[in-house]
Amino acid sequence: MRKQQFIWAWLVLATLLVASCSRLMVNGQKQPAGAIVLDVRTAEEYAQGHLPKAINYNVLDTVSFRQQITQLGKDKHYIVYCRSGKRSKTAVAKMQTAGFTRITEIEGGIQAYKGKIVKN
């Protein structure tokens, strides 16, 4: 009986550890689990490398970007980045104007990001 309790305790601990490690680290802080990552660069830039699970919404395509963000839940947490930080500032401003409040911008963009990058 005690052995089973010990095993269950380790399984719970391991699950919590894996869940906490899988959270994205941005600007030196772990982001909320379930945060949605938005890459606001062009599709070509996105294909060259992006953060895992990032969704590509090109902020330079103003009409499409506005339409795309209307499909997003305003109650979610978003992590926004571009190449160096200029376009992500524009995207964050547009999202805030549209009513989004839970946004983290990756300072310095993907160039400054130290985590995992994936390629298509």
C-alpha cells in the first residue's frame, strides 16, 4: 500500500514538473500555460524558423491581420513576436485597440529569443 502511494506521488510530481517545464520562457519570465504564440512576420520569415506552436498572422497585411484577430478570444493570454520587435509593437497596439489585455511581447523579437526555434 505504501509503495503504491509512493509511486502515485512520484507520478503526480513528474506530471507537474513536465507541465511547468513546457511553459514558454519570455523576457526572463515563464508565461501562463496555454498562452497562444503569435508570429507577426511574413509567411516567408515564418517558414525560415519560428517558435513552437506559433500561429502566423502577418501584421503588415493590415486587413487580414484585423480579421484574424477578431477570431481570437480576448480572454486568452498572447505572446507576440516578430524579427526584432518593431512589428510586434504595432501588432500589440492593434490588439490592445481591439480590446485584448493579456499580451506579452518578446523584447527584441526572435533575434533575441533564446528558446527553441522550429522550421517548416
